Amino acid sequence: MTLSQNADANVFYFCWKSPSNIALIKYWGKSGNQLPANASLSITLKEAYTLTRIKAGFIQGGSGPEVEFRFEGEKNEAFGSRIESFLKSVVPHFAFLKEVRLEIESGNNFPHSAGIASSASAMSALALCLCSLEKEITGREISREAFLQKASFISRIGSGSACRSVYGGISVWGKHTSVEGSDDAFAVPLSFELNPLFSDIRDTILIVDPGQKKVSSSVGHNLMKGHAYAAARYTQAASNLTALLLALKQGDWETFSLITENEALSLHAMMMTSRPGYLLMHPNSLNIIEKVTDFRKQSGSAVCFTLDAGPNVHLLYPAGESDKIKPLVEELKDYCYKGTAIEDTMGSGPEKLNCR
Ligand code: PMV
């Protein structure tokens, strides 16, 4: 039990560390309460994580949740109001929230302006804290599987892609015929043993621009409504997922690389061809992509790239190629903001910590 040994038995503390993730099959387009237009698949990262601590105490009158939010030690209006509306939106799933005051402290181990998706790590860390609090308050026994499934469900309401961060390794979110138990409401971990070729996959994140996103992902998802290519995109994502799953099982890096890059470029193609259209890559993103493909051709390296809905480029390669990739990364740093490249790898998922 991580409930603190507090003298006041009605004050609870919970702490979760939860990582970000990078999608290989991209979720782009949604409906209803954050339900995805297509199934997606991501790698849970290890080094880029959010640490969240909640202190919960009971209040009278059922007017809660009362919330005080601090980000990296400071009050943060913008994040605070997003957290508050998220908490209000999950009251139907946590009846106890009406009776509590929450002091939430959160921080990332990566700069939140580094261009790494922080909503996935932040929302999953908070959802896990809420699930721990629910378990403590209700005293209900719950299996680890059911606990994580609820945490994934709640994370999704905060930020769609966050629901995949609840599991380590690789997870899939969204109903898909090739994935048993898959669901639009929560993510599921991969049900088969990953081929060892992928089990130590590396992700070097080249920070081309650390600034705010040009277009929020909510605006981006909405642009898929009525998009001329929407139906074709969802069909493509579904078949790419089937092919990628097979590649992950069989250790087929060539197909992995082909699908991963196809997904990244398709996501950007959707943005370019929406109305209005957006160019989310920068000239240096293109310079990096050119260099990576040239390097691959010349060296026979397995390195491939993916992109989020922004200009930064993720390089994916097996750990065994780290030494080979190092000079390439050094060269590519010239295209990065202040030469910033963040080294990450596939992680084993969120961790519950003892805290006060
Ligand atoms: O979870 P959101 O609403 O921030 O959307 C994330 C969308 C992408 O990062 C572009 C793709 C994905 O599947 O993570």
C-alpha cells in the first residue's frame, strides 16, 4: 500500500510516474467522447515521463472536486483549467470525486516545450492516481488488469493517445479485427511476444522546434471530419496495423520501417490536404528525413523515422545499431534547435511510487 502513514486517516497521497508514447500507427480523427476514427499502435517510452502526486481529502456538501494544481512547483492557470475540466468530466466514473479536494502536483523530466507529447504522460499519470485513490476509498479488490483498463479508459478522456501509455512495450487502442479484446474506449497491451529484434528498440528524438504546436491535436482531429481522404485514410490505417503486427511478430524490420514511415507521412499528408491545410514539418524536418534515407541506402542501416503532429523527428533503430547511428545523430543535430536530441527507448510502463 502506498497510502502514506499520515496521522490523518482521511488524507490520501498517491504518486505515479507515467511515460509518454510515440505512435507508429497514428490516431487522427475522432468522434463522441474521444473515440478514435481508427485503431492506433504505439511504443511506450522510458525516459520521457510525468511524475504526478495527488493529495486527497474529504470535503462536505458534495460540490467537489475542489482542485489545486501545481506544475513544476508553480501554479499554472492554463494546465490547471484543463485538469479541472478533465476532473469534472470523469465524475460519472468516480462518484467519490464530488466529495474530495485534490492537491495535484505534476512535473515532467523533459522540458514541456521540448516538443514531446506531454499530454499522454500527464493524463495517464493523473488517471492512475485517480484509480489508486478510488481503490483506496472504496476498498474494492480489483485485478491489475481491470485496474489498468480503467486507468486507460480514464486517460483516454483526458487525451486520446494517453490511454496507450498505461501499458509498457507496445499497445493498441481502438477496435481492430486483428487484435483480440481491442476497444475504442481503452488501449490493450500487445497480446503476443514481440520479436527480439524490436524488444530493445531505440528512439532518438530530434528536436527541430521545441515551441508550441502550430495546430492543437483537437483542431487536427476535427479537420478529419469531412476530409476528402478520410475514408481512405481509415482503411489505410487498418491495413497498416495488420501488416505492422505481423512484422513485429516475425522480426521483419523492412516492413516495420515501410509502414512506420508511411504512417508518419500520411498523418502529415492529412494535415496538408485538410481545409485549411497545415504544414507541420519545417525545412529542417525535411533535411533530416533526406539524410536519414540517404544514410540508410548507403550504410544498409535499419534506421527509420516517424513524426508526431509537429516538426520533430523520431529515429527508430535496434539498440545493436546505436554505435552506427551515433555519427548520423551528431550530423543531424545541426538541424535541431540548439543541437537538441533526446535519447529514449521502449519502456516497461508506469510505476507507482511511495510518496508524501
Ligand atoms: O491524443 P491527442 O489528441 O493529443 O492526439 C494525438 C495524435 C498523434 O500524436 C498525432 C498520433 C497518436 O496516435 O499519438
